[in-house]
Amino acid sequence: MKVLVINAGSSSLKYQLYDMNDESVLAKGLVERIGMDSSILTHKPTGKEEVTEVSEILEHTTAIRKVLDKLVDKEHGVLNSVDEIQAVGHRVVHGGEAFKSSALVTPEAKAEIRRLFDLAPLHNPPAISGITAAEKNMPGVPQVVVFDTAFHQTMEEKVFLYPIPKVLYKKHHVRRYGMHGTSHYYVSRVAAEYLNRPLEDLKIITCHIGNGGSLTAIKDGKSYDTSMGLTPLEGLMMGTRSGDLDPAVVTFVMNKEELTISEVNSMLNKHSGLLAISGSSSDMRDITDGLEAGEPNATLAFEMYEYRLRKYIGSYAAALNGVDVIVFTAGVGENSAVVREKVCENLTYLGVEIDPELNKIRSGEPRRISSANSKVEVLVVPTNEELVIARDTLRIVEESK
Ligand code: ADP
């Protein structure tokens, strides 16, 4: 079966086409600047040359049509006909409490995703645009939705509730949901497989650190706690997001600076984190370059980032009453040896010891970076959220037959 995976953002659409017989990627690509002038389609067919096309793409329906055209294109295509695509899987950020796992797209499922717009105003509306666009372009092809929040639905009430008036949970569903669930799920499974140990026997802390970042404490293969909350703002210091702070900072700053709700939201989501402290960049590559050059602002940004990450690892070791495996994944986790080194340098009390040489290797494969003496296995596992979406899509479509 060939499965098309779609990840729709407000002005972008990423795609990957899988042949599920061997889980190979036939093509992948990205449409950027949807709704703006000069939209860009970058198409990468496996084994053929990458192609970039600039045109006007006003909405997601046209974006998907252009992608399908490329997939069957004589020169750049990988399919004879669009009919070869037998299912479509969509990434959806927020599944609220309604979706504890992936689901077939039905009118009810779409209505539920729409009800969740309030909780994910930036993310769920584009997902609906992507679904509608796929339905229009590929009528009759089954579609599946896979949620970032679903893996974390196993969190207990004591973990997911905020200590605020309970009426807010009842009326407005204010609670912790967590994000990046597909990635935490995937890398924890790969880690257990790599170590050749039963997943259920392992206490795992997965660190998904990219532009956004979250940690998950995994017990019995299930998400026990995770660092993101109602929205992706809670938890770690990130590229442009503050992560945890005293909630009173918000009202204090709003008052002093006469900021509106949207201004303070923008400050905490887009102008904080590494960017705010370094004063120059949200990209960990620039921050570590600055650190090496002894640049004081970049050094402070790095130290704060590492310290906050390490505190979370410590708190999850407490939550799990120990830790057997720490997994690093996503842009920073997979690529930044210095972040991994500095974090682990200060986790010796847990018995963590990494091998500096193993830590330097870059392979794109799951690998161990802890030394033979380490009491905790420390792994780098490249994440693959698209593959999880493709697998779930295949499973759900087969089950629904
Ligand atoms: P997103 O959260 O947008 O999915 P990614 O997981 O792709 O992001 O991570 C992107 C981030 O990864 C970049 O902003 C950059 O900070 C970081 N990154 C990528 N390569 C490196 C590297 N070689 N060294 C340090 N950081 C890196």
C-alpha cells in the first residue's frame, strides 16, 4: 500500500510518500509560503533530482494538487497514477481528551478537531485545511489523523491537572496535554529494540529537543509525564519560547509594559528562549558557535538552556524513581554533541557517564553514547514522526476494512 503523509501548517505543507511494503520513502517535499506571493514547492523524489518550483499557491487544496502533479510527473514523478495512493495520514497537533489514539477521518472526527481549535488556534485549523484539501483532491481515499497529544493521554490526573480551580478544567478543559507524542512514542520503542530489552521493564526519559522541545518520562512503555502542557509553551527553554516561568511574570509584565494578551503571547512564544537571552539567534548552531568563541550572551543562553534541561531530567528521574535510559532526539538532540555532553556531565549522581568519542559520532542511526561503566544507557535516536503516521494510517485503514 502507498501512503501519503501530510503535515499542514498555516502557510506550509510537508509531505512524504511511503511504499508500506518495505516502508521506503518514494518522495518527500514541502510547499512554503501558501497564501503569499511566490509560493515555493520543493519536491525530492528518491533516486531522482530535487526540483523547486515557484508559483502562486493561495490555499492548501491547490498545494496538494501541485504535490500530486509532481508525484505523477513524467520527469520528477514516482507514481504512474494518483490512484496508487491508497491512504492519507495527517499530523494533527491537538487531539484533546477525545483522541487517545489515531483515528479514521469521519465527519464526527473533523467536528471534534474543530471543537479543539480553541486549544490549538495556530495548529488545528491548518490540519483541517489539509484534510479538506486531501478529500477534494483524492475523493474516496481513506484518511487518518494522528495526534501529537495522543501518546500522553495515559498521564494520571495527579500529573495532568494544574492546581487551579477545578471548574476551569470542567468548563474550558484547562489541563496538561503534552506534545511531540508521536516522536516520544517512536524513539522509546526504537531505544528498547536497540537495547534488546522489553520496553515494559525500562524507565525511559526521552528528550525531544529541536526548535521546540519537550521531555517525557516513560514507564511501562506509557507516557507518565511530559514537559509541555495546555500549549507547547510549558517546560524547557526553547529556541524562541520561554518554557516554565512564574505565572505572575505574565500579569506583572502586562501591567508594567501595558501589553495586550496577544502581545504577551507573542513575547513568550516568539521573542523569548535562546533568542531573547543571546540577543541574536534561536538556532543552537549559532549559540554553540558563540559559546566556543566565548561570546558572553550566547554563553549565558547556552548555560540556561542546559541547566533547565538538566533540571527536567532530574525531576523525571524522581518522577520515575530512577532512570534506565535517556534518549536524545530531534534537531538539537541528534546533532549537538556539546548539549548532550554538558547535560550528561552533571548527571553523574544518577550514574550517567558518556563516552566522549561515541558522543561525537554522527551516523543518522540509533546509537549508544554512554560508556560501558554507565549505570544509565544514553542513546541518540533519530526521530521519524512521518513513519509512525504512515504505520498508524496503514493499520487503521486495514482495521476499518
Ligand atoms: P522543529 O522543532 O522545528 O521540528 P528540528 O527538530 O528540526 O526543529 O530542530 C531544529 C533545530 O535543531 C535548529 O534550530 C537548530 O537549533 C538545531 N540543530 C540542527 N543541527 C544542529 C547542529 N549540528 N548543532 C546544533 N544544533 C543543531
